[in-house]
Amino acid sequence: MRALRRTLAGAVLLALSATASVAGASQSTVSTLTHVWTEPASGYGFLDGAVLQARHSIDMSMYELADTTLEHDLITQAANGVHVRVLLDSDFNGRSDNASSYALLHASGVDVEWAPPNQIFHAKYVVIDATRAYIGTGNLASRDYASTRDFWVEDTTSSDVHAVLSTFGTDFAHGAAPALASSGLIWSPGSTAALVRLIGSAHHSLLVENEEMDSATIEQALDVAAARGVSVKVVMTSSSDSTVALRGLASDGVHVRVLGSRQIYIHAKVICADCSGGVGTVFIGSENFSTSSLSYNRELGLVTKTPAAVRAVVSAVGADYAMGVAITAPASTPTTPVTSSGGAVAITAFEASIARGAEDSLSVHSRRANDACSLRVVLPSGYVSQSHGLGSARANSAGNVNWTWEIGPSTDPGTAHATVTCGASSVSRNFTIT
């Protein structure tokens, strides 16, 4: 199955590499930062102070807000005549997770809005007086502050702040204009190419932390870097959702370590290319390595060479990596095909478990060359999936055929059912959507 994902990701990676070659071998522009905070050591007092120092405006976009102190800071400033606008995620669990904060802010005179529906607003940023943008990897949920690895930065580059404010204004008004580019800002939807370009720019080393590892294209880029001699180190919190991907990376020469549930939780999303001391190029942002985060969500990150940011990431990720337990490559085991009665059609590769928002693939072999086949997937809700990539396909001259399709980010979790029909023969298999 990983081989199939790698083949598919390789085609995407080739296209992204072609795009990158136009822009240069590495990130062509970067953002210059004024301050960097590493959590949980730094705490969030810097943000309380920034909010209370605002004189004209506060603009915040947040995936999850659950910080009583910060909420009252916003209310106080609105009462003082500061124009306070807060945009809260409403998709996925947003309406429930942010319900109490929304109600409190709304009742207290703060200009608070739900983000546009049908899109996860996962970005985490605050702009003060249209002159300073605070961009982070962490949610403003105080219950998580003491136990979670995150980073926040302050960006005062005028073009960056203008781009963030312009995009915020569009999102706040539920407009349709794309995010405004500037310097090293990396927006989603559409952040994959910039992250692949950064990974591809590394000559000697890569340090990576992320909460999720469910992007075949990012995994392929890390594999390629390791194959050309780059020392690639990945550290995450142990999760069954990422086990297959991390073992696959380990089998391709990536150094992978995971932390246990009683250790610090890796929520940061960072990449550090050729970083040593205060020299290197670092990405810090809200983008997880998943199809949903990179291709559909509203996310914001940036690329910088600011020495303080490089040092902060090297220090924290290095310490986390040193505490982790190594993931080793799995022993090679043969795949047992699922075969139709009579053996005319066999499923040769399939994911037994797949996360919402990820790409799934299925391969079959038919005894008949160029056989006409079709794939039907019944979702846990009982509905038949209409995802692009399902339906009819023709086997090649060797009798092999495969499908690739997306599991929608809002798909109900549970047991799904896939049925392949080639000619008069059919074969089925259940799989789990998490």
C-alpha cells in the first residue's frame, strides 16, 4: 500500500518540483521576525500584554479559543474603544468547542463572527494595531498550555501584516478572494508546494515536528531527502493514526522518534532545513501534514531565516528528539490478497484504516487483461461515496487496476465497505474511517 501511495505522491512531487524550479531551489523570500516564543516554557503572557497594549485594533483568527484571561482582555479593550474583531472556527467541532467563548464575546460587545462554513479555519494569529502579527502553531486553550509543544512568532514586516489583515478581512466578511501572498507567508489552501520546496532545499539536515503525518506528498519529499543523503529527523507524539506512515519513513532511512502520552505533546508544526546554531531556514505555522490541512483548510505559517527562530526550533526539537523512542522499519511481510469466489478478481493492496481528509487507494488484479472494473464504496453513514476517483476503470494488459480517492474531511467515522466488480466477479472488503 505504501508503494502505491509513494507512486501517486511521486507524480504530485514531480509536478511540485517543476513549480519549485521556476521559483528557485529554495524558498525565494522569507519573513523577518522580531520575537519568538517556545511553549510551554514561555507561557502566553506575551499575548495578553500585546492585546492590552493595543490602541486602535485587534484582529484575531483562531481555531479554538478557551482562555478566560485572554477573553476578558479582549472584552476590556473593546470597552476601551479598541476595535476588536474575532473570527472563530465553526466547522468540524468548532461550533461546540468555541460556543462559550463566542457567546461571552458577543454578549460583551466584541465583534465576533463564525468563520465561513464548510471549511476548517485552523489558522492561529492575532494582529495588533495593524502593525504587528502574532502567528502561532498553538490554539489559545489554556488547559493545554502547560503540556504542549508549540511556537509563536511576532512579525512586524509591513507587507506581511498587510497581507494577513487583508486576508482576515475577506474571511471575516465571508468573502471568496484567495489569501494575499507576502514575503515568507505560507497560506492554505495550497501550501504543499512551498513545504515541499523547503524540504527539497535541504543539503545536510532536516528537523521536523508535526502533530499529524498523513500526506503522501510530504512523506515522499522526506523520503527523497533521506535518499540523497540528508539527515532527516522526525519527532511526533505516538499515535496509531501515524504508525503506518512513520514506519514507512523509517524504512526509507528517515530517523523517526515518538514521545509517549506522559511526555510533552507535540502540537508544533515546524521544519528546519540545514539548521545549526542560528543559521538555517525554518517553517513555523498551523499546517499539519494532512490532505485536509494542506489542501482545504485555512492555515497560516511562514518561512524565516531569523536566527532566534532557528535557534528556538533547533533547541526544542533537538530536546524532544532526544527524549523520543525510535521507530524502526517493519519486517517485510507478504500481502495476503482478498480474492473473489473462483479467484477471478483479487484485492492486492488496500488500507485497512484511513483518516478523514486523507487519500485512500485500492488495487486489484483480474485474470482478464484489459478487464472493465468498477469500485463502489459505502460509507459508515450508509451513503454511497461520490468521491472523484471511484467508479469505472479498466485493467491494464497485466490485469492490474487501481483507484485513488479522497475520504472527505467531514465523513462520519466507522466501518466502510468497498466492492470491486470486474466482469461477472466481485470482491469486497471492509475498512475503517477514523
